[in-house]
Amino acid sequence: MGQLLGGVASPDLDQDPFLLFELRGLSRDDLQKELAKSPLGHALSTETT
């Protein structure tokens, strides 16, 4: 069984690394808005939707 971080097991983070940002208080929508402000972030954010 994996380590727990805020009630989330480490395998969960391996499958969805954006959970880490949610645990830090940044919603997925807010993260994607911030990512879209840079060319690399824009490319990454379009891959996640």
C-alpha cells in the first residue's frame, strides 16, 4: 500500500499528478488558466483537457 498524503495514496498521484496542486489549494481550473499564460504551459494545459 502506498504512502498517504492528505488522504491521497501515492499511486493516485502517479496516475493524476494534478492532485498535488489540488492538495495545495489550487483548483484544476485555476491551474490550467495559469498554465495557459506561457507557451509551454499552454501546450501542456491543452493536453490535459
